[in-house]
Amino acid sequence: MSNNIFTKILGLFLLICSLCVEAKIKLPALVSDGMVLQRNQKLNIWGKADANEKVEVKFLNKSYKTTADQNGNWKIVLPEQKAGGPYTMTINEITLKDILIGDVWLASGQSNMELPMQRLTPLYANEIKNANNQNIRFFTVPQKYNFKSPQTELDGGKWEVTNPQTILNFSGVAYFFAKDISEKNKVPVGIIHSSLGGSPIQAWMDENSLKKYPEYLEEAKKMAE
């Protein structure tokens, strides 16, 4: 057999194999092991896949199905759930573990919100030393800016359970808020922390909201050029 014919047969074989392999689901960083989902409201689970790929989510002994659109985007809305966990969720070939359902909050602001527990060690050494709470979890959003357009994915980040090591990087304000809420309501608390020291409030606003403030809208448009 000539090398040319062999190469063609090999190429055809690899093509057939690639078509037989199930396309992989891609999940956003927020939808991952250890995540906290909001109780008592419908839950959005989303991600990417090949165009028209079938997606199935299995959660709490029920199955939910959809099909990715032409761009590979898909979303499944789960029914409201009560606080609890830990649970497991399966999305096609992916298994997510240690999922809690409770209250999810966004902690955002400037340097006072950004200040980590590590810098508060002189005041709260015992708090840090004894931190061991499975019901308080943080997802810290990476600091990455894009003035051109909204982003659909985060450049990293993961859910972290509170312990003496992880707490050092948690926002101090957000941590004590989460602790208070968790103790008061007796439910898990998830904090999505997205702060940037010195950032003005208008930098967090969309174009629609900025229409009431023409000078800031004009500034935003210049940054996007």
C-alpha cells in the first residue's frame, strides 16, 4: 500500500472516530463543584456545546433536557428548591459535586469591600484560626477589564469553602456579612465577590442606565473606542 493511500485511509478513520466521540459540554466558571444556588427561585444552568447538541441535566432525582442553539449556547431552568445540600448534579458527561442551596449575594465595591481578611489578622486572629464553615463559600471574580463589550465568561475563579487558609483572601466585609446572614437564617450562603479599588459606580453601569447621566455616557463611549 502506498504512503498516499495509507494517509488517506488514516485520515478517514480519524474523521469517523471524531464524529463518534460525544461532544463535550463546556460550563462557565460559576457552574462548578462547590457552587451555591439561590433557594426559593428558579435556577438557571447554562453553558456551551456543539450546535444542536442535546443537553441533559440530572438534579435531585429529576431530569431536564434541552438542545444547544446554532451558536452552541444552551440554558436549562430548574424549578425552585429549598435550602439544603450537599447535592450532586450531572450535565451530560460532567458531574458537579458538593452543591449547596441557600442564599447567594453579590459583594461589589471599592477598596473597602476589596480589603481581604489577611489584612485584618491583627484584629481577628481567632476568627481566622477557627474558620471552618462548609456553609459559607466565596467565588472571587478575577480582575480583568474590557471596555469594548460585555463578557459572557470569566477568566478563572472557583468556589471556595471557608477554612483558615481560604478565608485569608476573602473580603472582610463580605465574610462577616455572610457569617451573620448564615447564622440568622440557618442556610448556606454563597458570596460572589467582584470589587475593584478606586472604581467609580458609573463604571459598573450599563449604557441604558448611563443615559440619565450624559457626561458619563460620553466618557464610556470614548473608552470603548
